[in-house]
Amino acid sequence: MGRQESNGNQELEKLVSDLKALANITRLKILILCATKERSSKELREALGISKPLLIAHLRILLRVGLLTYRTEVDEERGIVKRFYRADSQICINKKYLSRI
């Protein structure tokens, strides 16, 4: 197998991985919500009406495939660590889908 063919296979494997991550309606909604602005896990849970453990499971999948990123903020006074999630900047979401969530 040549180098170019190997790169093509890697790209296809990445595409399949991304599509599998998006095959779940909750993960797709998370991605759409995070495409408009950064969201905390609390904001996402409230918007989606799901539990924290379920949200974390979905976030891990989206983070693993690189469709979602996050930044961490520490409130030292209260001892709280917050993560704010956002969709990868290369993702394009049709605006008509935003109004449906």
C-alpha cells in the first residue's frame, strides 16, 4: 500500500468515526448548541434535559473524535472547575437547525 493510499484510508476512517459520533441525536444537538457559542455543562444539561453522567458520556465521544473542544476556568474562591465547550471551528451548521433545538 502506498503512502497516498494510506493517507486516504486514514481520512476515511476519521470520516467514519465523525459520522458515528454524529449518528446520535443528543450528540448532534450538543454540537449544534456549541456551534453558536461556548456552553457550560450546566447549560447543555438544561437545554437538553439530560443527566450529568449521560452528558459526560456524550461529551467524551465528541471530544475524542475532535468535533468538540473545551477550555477550563477555575473559581479558586469556591473551589470549582468549570469547562466550557465549543464546536470545532471548521464545522458548518445550517441555521435552520438551530431554531429546532
